[in-house]
Amino acid sequence: MESIAESATLRVTRRALELKRQGVPVIDFGAGEPDFASPAVAVEAAREALAAGFTKYTANNGIPELREALAERYRRDFGAPWDAADTLVTVGGKGALFEAALALFEAGTEVVLHSPAWVSFVEQIRFAGATPVAVPTDGADGFAIRAEPLVAALGPRTRAVILNSPCNPTGGVIEPAERRRLVEACAERGIVVLSDETYERFVYDGFEPGSAAALAAEFPDTVAVVGSFSKTYAMTGWRLGFLLGPRPLVDAAACIQSHATSNATSFAMKGAVAALAGAEAEVAAMIAEYAARRELLVERLRRLPGVRCAAPRGAFYAFPDISGRLDGDLSTPTDLAERLLEEEAVAVVAGEAFGSDRHVRLSFACSRAALAEGMDRVERFLARH
């Protein structure tokens, strides 16, 4: 346990909540939590399930109608070969990734991932006893995820590649041709591509949403996809995620889940079925609003002296390079993030959590008014330092 670090995003959230309880008006750019309400159809379906007494254990791998609906969605949209038996419903997308890590990784193996990367990838790899191999992406080209650097990092001990497109924290994406090249190379070597597509729908500037699921029929032993209801449907507190992929991997993850959490919450799964079937209009409106917020935040960040910011092509985070402002008593992103929270009550996540000593992450999953007020405070803070 001494080698495992606490989630930096949750640590920031905890401190922000402490300040809020003290009456401090915190602007929270830290945690990636949508400020929208969960879809009305999901709420009503869960309410009906509760009223009907649907509050008991379910099958460990999830209720059949949700597994079938998820498999159908990936067949319809991406031509994936999976059915309900290849689908596991988990306690959050994080649960799916953690169970897949325990099923796939072990001491003596390596896991390749692009960096900067979401805070929990590296810790989950280490928890399973494996070694993370980070492959840098470059802010100069928007942190684009490219196949060749990842392929070059593959070795005899590589067990998997973790792909996260759109990426948290950078907003970087992988183009379809690059994704195919990576999957082909991994298939040739017997390496699994574990594709975290939590932010799949959150893309901008005309980029078409894509999924590794589109390659699963061609490479059935190589491709596994993790997704979540938390971001797409603003259902963070419902704690629902899923894993689809090769049957042996899904069965192994389900076995682990049977000893960890057992099934996801029964009535929440009823809400998820309704969200898949009837919340598309709300999702589309939410993504359009995120696009407007993205423009607002990036424009404000680019006005700050010594700060550079690539416009994220996906997800709902900006990842500005603040290295031009790091000196004296603000020598690291952590220094800046901690002082900004204490002096101006603005919560951001320091880049070190994601593998960068040059950046901070700001979520734009908050109102335009909060973005404007928060950036006013950031400008005031930087003017003093």
C-alpha cells in the first residue's frame, strides 16, 4: 500500500468540500462531475423500481435487460460482435477498469499507456503488481494519441495497452486510422487493448465519436471497452459502468466482482436502461453546452501571461501549460494549485497527478457563470505572484 497514492482528484474534492463547509464560496474546477441533472427518464425508472420493491440482489454481472441494451448499442453503432454474455455491469467505470486490471495484470508484466494519463490508471497497474510504461503525448499538437510511439513501447512483457480517447486530463483523441494501427500491432503480439471510452461522446470541432468496438469483430481477442453512465448521462452518484470484450476477460472480471461488490445497485440499473433508450436529447443538449463552455474557458486561459493552452478535442477538461508561471514560491503545479485553493478558493488539479510537471487540469463541467468567476479569481491570483 505504500506504493499506492490516493486519487489526486478526490483529494482536491475533499479539501474543497472542507472549505465549503466552512462557508468559503469555492469555485470547483477540480473533479470532473457534470453539473446537469440526471435524465428525467432515468430518475423516473429508478423511482418506479424502488416503489415496486426492486431492491434485492440481482445477477452478479448485472440485470439482463441492461446487459442486452449495452450490447445492442455497440452492435448498432459500431458493429461490435458482443452480446449480453460478453457484457459486465460494474460499480462505476472505475470498477470495470480495476477488475480488468486485476484480471489481466500481474508481477513481471508491463502495461503501456499514453501520458499524461488519468490518475487511477497507474495506481491500478501497480496495485495488480505490474509495471506502467508511460509514452508521452505533446501539448503542441493537442496531445494527439498516435499509434507508433505506443507500438514502439511494446515489449516481450507487455500484457496490455490502455487507450483513453478522449483523454482525461488532456482532451487528446486518437484518429480511427491510428486506432486501427495500434489494435493490429497488439493483435499480432497477443496484447489486449483496454479502451477506456468514458468520454466517447464528448468531442468537438467536428470530430466524429469513435470506439475500439468497431474493431472487435475483426480482432475479437484483442479489444475490450470500458464505459460509464457517469459522464454521458450525468449519473455520477449512481455508480454504474460496464466492460465489454473477450468472454474470458469479462468472465474473469465478473468473478473478481463477485468477491468485491457483487452486483451494481439494482434500481440504478433500471434507470440506466431508461437512459440508454430515452435520454438522447438531453445528452445532445449537454454536449452542445460543454462546447460553448470550452470556448469560454480556453479563451480566458490563453489571455493569461505565461500560460499556453491547447483547445481540447474531447472530454471536458482544459490542460494548460503553466510552466511560464512557475518560479519562486510557486515552483511546481502542486504549489500553484494549493495556493490557488487557499487564497482564492479555486480548485484545480495539479499536473503531477497525471504525470506532468508543467500543467494543471481545469474541468469545465460547471456553469458559464462559475467559469467566468473562477477565471476572474485565477487572474487576480496570478497578478499577485
